[in-house]
Amino acid sequence: MTRAFTATRAQLAQLRLAAQGIGSTGFETPVDVVRHLLAMQAQSFDNAKWAIGLRTAAATDADVEAALQRREIVRSWPMRGTLHFVPAEDLGWMLGLTAARTVQAAAGRHRQLGLDDAAFTLAAQLAETAVEDAGVLSRADLLAALNAGGLSTEGQRGAHLLLYLCVTGLLVFGPPEGKQQTFALLGEWVRSPRGLDGDEALAEFARRYFLGHGPASDRDFAWWSSLTLTQARRGLAMVADELERLDVEGVQYWHRPGLEPAPPGVAALPGFDEYVLGYQTRTAQLSAEWFQRIVPGSNGMFLATIVVNGEVVGTWKRTGAIDEFAALSVVHRAALGRQLQRHADFVRLP
């Protein structure tokens, strides 16, 4: 039986901190973190690695890259046309639910670029042959193979072809080679995919989101997953008995049973962290008056944030420079210093 509680917006933010494992360092390995959250935004590679690292006690940048090399974590476009880190075994069934909507959302841009079914079919044939021969192929070499096969990748055509081939389950990002992206065949790279489909996959999508991100609403889940609201509500209904419900200002939120608010503390989150971007409505953790400060010019580029007791109160840079929206106390400034030192340890730099 689902239990229901009431809470304030501040409590909602602190519950989300706890759900996401921020401040608790309760996860031992990078793959533990990604499995808990199911998907973590990863269009900014370095930021995404720190998003994993800060949720562990001592993992380093090298540990995250090693997990990619071991094929425990993969990077792809599982939803919203946005790059995410995903547990390797979960990517296939997620794409089964989201691929059609992602392709549909890009259809207008595909027409503008002259990309039709024939172009995508040729791209799949050329890419499969090239990557199968190489095992792992760099982005530049893969695009060169498409061009050599008579398929132009000029302008944005190359990026959209690669996105399509990943979204439809042919390719997945391989491990990085320095700063170079690589690609592998998804069916070859992921050794033990989970075979979920239909209602079983939909229920798992909902379960994993609300356990890792909740308290969250049905609309938060629909936005995050790129499912329709009808699909999101159906998935939630299938797992609602496994969750507890929270009411905040007349809105229902769902979360894992027994979740307690995070203790007071300070966190130095990367840009694009799930704590900020994992919800359609973010006002619990981010005051509307500060939104322009973390997304200057509303350009979609989310800066690294300073979070105090669940509330975004400033931004920070790797140089150590900080921008306080409200003055930090001496105690909070000292705690922030420890967080920045943890980041320095993560990247193995002073």
C-alpha cells in the first residue's frame, strides 16, 4: 500500500539530494551510480564524469573511463535526443521505448538536410561494414567511410546520421581515444543486454526513474524520459505500490520507500547535473530568479552549481572562481573548499 505524506518545497529539494546520492557518497563504483540513476546527462563529457564521481567516496576520472572501457557504462542518445551515460545492459530496452519519438522529433530537420529513408538505409549498411571490420572506429573515420560510400556528411548531416544510427540501435559510443569519440556496434559491444519490452520495459523505466530521482511527478517523468504523458502515467501506475507518495502544494510526487532528507551540507555539482536537469519543474532546488545565472542568455548551457542544503546558491569553475548569488557563510565556504578539493582529487590536478 502506497503511503502519502506532505512536505514543503525545501524538504522536497533535500529529499531529491538524498535520492540522487549527493552528499552521502554511498556508491562504491561508477557503474553503481549510473545503475541507480538509470541515465545521466552526458553531452559534456568531463562534467558527466564528475557527476558520477561526486556521488562516490573516492572514484577518479580514470575510474569512470575504465568503466567505459570495461563496457559497464555506455554513452548514447537514449531519450530527448540528448547524450546520456546509461548502464550498458539497459540501453537496448530503453531505445525500444524512445527511439520512434526521437526520430519523429527530428523528422523536420532531416527533411531540411535531405536525409530520407534511403539515406538512412545506406548509412546503416556502410556503418555496419566499417565498424564491424574495425571493432571500434573513430568518429572521423566513420564519417569518412560514409562519404567514401557516396553518402555526404557535409554540415550537420554527419551528426544527424550518427544520432539516427545510435538511436535505432545499430551503434553506440565506444571508449574515448584521448579527446576523440569512437563508435562500436551496439550488438557486439554490449555483451549481456536485458531483454525487456512492452509493459515490462515501461514499468522498469518508471521504477528506476522514481527510485533514483524521486520525489518526482508524473510530468517530471514524462519530460525526462521523452515518453508521452499517457505512457508515463501508465508506467507509474504499474509501480505505484512500490513507492511512497508526497504532496507538495497540491502536486503529487513519488519516491522510494523510507527516503529521508539529506543532512545539511554543500555540494559542488557539474554543469548539466541530474539534480538540476532531472525534472521538468526545478523550482524546489533552483529559484526562478537565479535561472539566468546558471544558464546565461537561456542558451541551454547549464553552468556548474553550488548547492547549499538543497538550494542552488551560486556557480563555480575549475579555476576555483565562484559566483555567489547570496553570500556564503564561513562554514559553507569551508565546506565548499572541501568539495572543490574533492574535485581536484577526482581529476588528479592541484
